[in-house]
Amino acid sequence: MKFATMTPADWLDTGTLPVQRLPSAIDAALAYVSEALGHPVYRRWTLADLKRVAPSLADAKRAHPAVFALLLEHDAAIEYWSHGRLHLAADRAAPAADVILARVLHAHRRRFRHLPAATADEVTDVSNGPNRPSGDAAAAGPVAREPADAVALVASGNGDPAALRTWLTRAGRFMNASPTNSLGVADDAQALALFLRDRAQRSPHTLRAYRSELRRLVSWCEAHRRGPLSDLTRDDLLAFRRSLDHPGHAGNTAGAARAVASGSASTVQRSRSDASRRRALAVISSLFRYWQKTGYLVVNPAVELAGDGGARMTWTPTRILPARVLRLCDAVTAGDRPAGVSPLV
């Protein structure tokens, strides 16, 4: 990549919904990226700038001592971000603004994608055509950050994308419509897309696992006429958890007989079923916890959903004292105490 010839408008910010391009002007793009990342990227200081940000030069000196000291010898000073920290240099010794902008965008290439306008038009044309990629291929492209792509990420291979889009683009009773909703979205499809982007974008394996478990929950909701996701109650999620405990058909006695006949096969199958159950509940809990923490939901119906409540309910107490100590306790309680043991109070 040639930093000197970079064009800010050729970069997409995939961290917003909808995805948007950076401003075409270098200064406007620098201001945008600085606000998006939460730290300065490139700033030019003069004494007049210091006076504007502080009531007096004495206050400016206390707030920006390094900048103040450099401005005593030079007309302007440049603060720029490079290699993960803020640097300071005189105006003539600092790198060019477009070079710093290109470096920062390249360092954050998981969020900012280089996609010239012509290429974006071609991608849009292809995505709207009959050869549109699906599944993992669609999720890997630069358009995978759009809210509607939650449908592509969750939809099964033989499902109806249009029906699933209609099912997902709704909001339930627990959706938070107030300004405390930091996601800034108003339906489950967009909120789900943000969850998958934040939690599963770094690993295709994680994305595949999340997609599989979310698809299972959506299928269960459709089969039992529950939903949307932001409308599920605690009772709904507990019913879903019970369905994971008994994934097979109750009438399949032949399969049960075969499982009993083969002890080792039954153990392996039970182990796989337990692992699948834990993974599903962990993904669902993560989704609702993320939604509540970001303010999309007013409550979290999946609190401790992944905890092994069933195991705690069926726990059988076992003795932790040796048998000889128990016999001694019984003898003392019955009044037949050995010598040296004081009477019971």
C-alpha cells in the first residue's frame, strides 16, 4: 500500500451500522478516525490553539507541557499516532498527515477496510445477482457488516432467507427503546449482526459455532411459536434448555435399547450430548448478556442459564467421614462412650 497516494474515501468503516465511507478530505477523515478510535491521530498545535483549549498559557503549560515546551522553539508542533502511542515532533520533522492516516487505518484493518468506490459497486452488483455468495463466503466479504447479513449468518442451507429476515427484523417486549440503548438499533436482526461482529469476527471457527447454536435457538422458537429473540422470557429459555436435555424422540425405543446394550457407545454419546448442550447454552447466555450490557434489552432472561442447575437439583449427598469415625459418633450418641471421651453436653 502506498501511503503517499492514499484516498480516505476508498476506506470503509465496518464498525458502524450501516457501513459508511470515510470523508474524502484528509482533515475530515483524521477527525472521523480520531473520534472512532477514541484518541488523537494527527493534530497540529500552535500557541493560538493552546490559548483556545485553556483559560491561560499557564493552564496550557500544565495541561500540555511537552507541546508548550516545543512551541517555545518552533512555530508549530505535531502530535501523531504511531506504533500504538502518541508521538510529538516539530512541524517540519513530523510525517505527513496522509501517511499517518494510512498507517492507522492499516493497523486497524479489522475495522477499516480498503475498498475503492468502483470495487464496491462491483461487489454490490454481484451481491444482488444470482451468483451471490452465501454462508461463510458471504460473511467474509466487506458487505458482511450490514444488518441484513445476520440473516445470512444464521440461516441454514435449506432455509428460507426471506422468511428468516421477516422473523428476525422484529423487536420484542424487552427491547429498550430509550437512549440508553447504546447499540442504536431497533430490531433483533441489527442487534444480532452487532453481536456476531463483536464476538465472532476474529475466528471463522467461532463464527461457525455461534451460527450453529443461534440457528438451533431460532428453529426451536419457530417450532414452538415463540419469539422474537428479544421477546423470550425466562420460562421460554428454560423450556429451550429442557429440549437440549432430550434432543431425541421419546418414542425411539429401539435407539434407546441399542444405547443401553452398548455401555461404551452410550457413554460417548452422552459426553457429546453434554458438550453440545453446554456450548449451546454458553452461546445463548453470551448473546443475551451482550444485549443487556449494551442496553439493547432492559432485562437478561438468560442469567445463569448455562449453569448446571439440573445437576445441582439431582445432587445426592455422600458421607465424607471415615466409617470408624461414624461408628464412634454413633456409640457416643447412644451413651456407650469409650474411656477418655467426655459426656455429651
